[in-house]
Amino acid sequence: MEITHLNLNDNTVEGFRHKTLPAFSVQYHPEAAPGPNDAKYFFDEFAGMIENPQG
């Protein structure tokens, strides 16, 4: 696993990805502020994984 996101206030892990498998996760609400496009890159990456699961 590889850590991708850390909370800036308390350094807790908020995101990670598998190093060899097409899997990732985030544990926060990225579109809470300042706008709904903050998480767009997650959805783009996920859609890419679905379209090309072998990478």
C-alpha cells in the first residue's frame, strides 16, 4: 500500500492506493469545500480503471 493523502491537522491517513492492483480509497469528503470539482480526479481515475482494468 502507498499513502496518498494525509490530514494536515493531525497526520491521519485519508487516502491510499495499492502499489500493484487497480485499487484506491479516500476517507474524507473532498467536495465539502470549496466546490464540487475537488474530487473530480478520483472519479476520472476510477472511470479509467473500469475502462482499462489492466492499466
